Amino acid sequence: MKDLYKVLGISESASQDEIKKAYRKLAKQYHPDLNPGNKEAEQKFKDISQAYDILADADKRKRYDAGEIDETGQEQARANPGGGFYRSYTSGGRGAKYTGFDFGGEQFTAEDIFADLFGGGFGGMGGGPRGAAGGGPRGAGPGAGGPGAGMGAGAGGTKRKGEDVTYAIKVGFLEAANGARKRVRLADGQTVDVNIPAGTEDGKQLRLKGKGKPGPGRGAAGDAYVRINVEPHPYFARDGADVHLTLPITLQEAVEGAIVTVPTVDGTVQMKIPAGSNSGKTLRLRGRGIQPKGSSERGDQLVKLQVVLPDQPDDELKKFVQKWGQKHPYNPREKAGLV
């Protein structure tokens, strides 16, 4: 059984911030897109995501620490008041020391249990508790029907969780920014609608619990992981919570200033261009970026101006520029220290 705290490299007393920081650091290191074809990194990324899924959830973390669920989120075996098969702990909770099993008040060791389960053929151990004859309780004669009688090798396969599967879907830039609902077709032909949270980043993996391969021996199904591939946008680019846009403007708008319409991830807005703006000048639209999941604040949109001349400047513009240049000579490369 994996120790989820060790998977993330943190202590059991780690705060939620420490858990989040550890996850982000490891997720970047082992992300499948950064380690193409590396199966070990892919498995490590799954383990990290699974550990974060449980430890970042206060309720799941509490249940995991108490030993109520395992590292996959599955329910652990619990005590049966009627004398059933259960694991006994000296102190309770995750990591407690194993002391044995209880069958209706009788204490059995691990060897006894394996002997019952495998018909006495496990590592040369006897067919019942140490000191017992045959398969019955202590002191019973051969053939006595003790607890676990009839649990021989033919009792059926061991339940195991099924394998996880990974899918990839393409999501538009604006869909990832604002949130969307996408349909995924599973390997068995079934379809499932997946909610893409607003602010989803490229490479993010969503977990669909129980949508993986069925488990052997009627075990629980594995999980499906859906990797989000965010498609590039024609003019938007993302940097964390901020959005970048290069905005073409005319020579007149650059010289005189203007009010222009600017696209953002959730619609158009009006923006003022100051008079005398050069190409490369960056203006900020506060709160017009992306709101990451779990954050109450949105990023900004950074608009970089680009002065664009007409495709075919006419003679009138050429004459004006020549006349103006003779009266106002200047060298911007000299100002930039390039000459």
C-alpha cells in the first residue's frame, strides 16, 4: 500500500498549501507532455494526481488518515460484530501494527488465514491454526468445520481493482478559459459528458472514478483519466492567469490616440490608446484574464500595440513623412543604444 504523503514527499502534518505546492512541483516534473514515451513518468504522474486527489480534500484526507479508505479512495475492510473476518490493530488508523484476525472470538495469525484460504498449501503451513488438527479450531479433530472451512483454492479469484485508462480530448482555448462540457467516448463504446472547469490549463488531467477497466474477480473498476489538450488560439496566448494579445493599430491611432474595440476571453471591451503610442507598448486590462479554479481573482489581459502601415502607402503619405522628417530628424536606434 502506497503512503500518499511519501508519494508527494511531505510530512503527515503538512498544510493544504504545502500539499498544493508539492503537487504542482511534482506534476510539472513528471507531466506526460514533458516526458513523452516515459512510462515510469506517466505512472508517477498518475500516483501524484491520485495522492493529491485524496490529500487535498479535507474529508478524504481525514478518512485516509483514519484508515477508512486506502490510497485509491476505496473503502477499507471494517470489523464485523458477528465474528467475521477483519484486521485487528493495536492503535487503530493508518499504519497501525497488525496483530492478527478474529473469527468469532478466536485469535488467528496470518499463517492460519493463509492456510485456510489456500487449503494448507501456502509455504508449507498447516491447514488450520497452529496446534489444531486438520482444518478446524484448536483442539478439534480432523474434519471439524472451523471458521474458513470450505475456503480452499477453488473458492474463486481474488478481487483486484481494474486497470486505469487514459484518454485525451481537444478543447478550444475559450472553452478552457470559460469552462465547457465535452463528450468522451470510452473504450467500451459508452459515452460520458465531462465538465471542463473554467480556467483549465493545457495538460490538466480529470479523473473519472470507476470508468476504467473492470477488476478481476469482480473487483472494483479502475479509473479513467482524461487529459485536456488546449488548442492554440489565433490571437490569444495564456501565461498563468494572464492573457496576452497583440493588437494592430493604425499610424493615426498611434500618433493621435484613440478609443478602440478589443477582444477578450469573454467578449469585447473599449480601450483607450494614449497619443504617441509606439509599437511594443503594452496596456493592461485588469480583471480581463482567466480565473483559475479555486481562486476568487481573475488575471489581466495584456495588450501589446503594433503599429501597422497601409499595405501600399500612397504618394501623399510619403511626401508628408519626408517633409516631417526633414524638420524633425531623430534616430530611435541611437536612443536605444544600438549605434
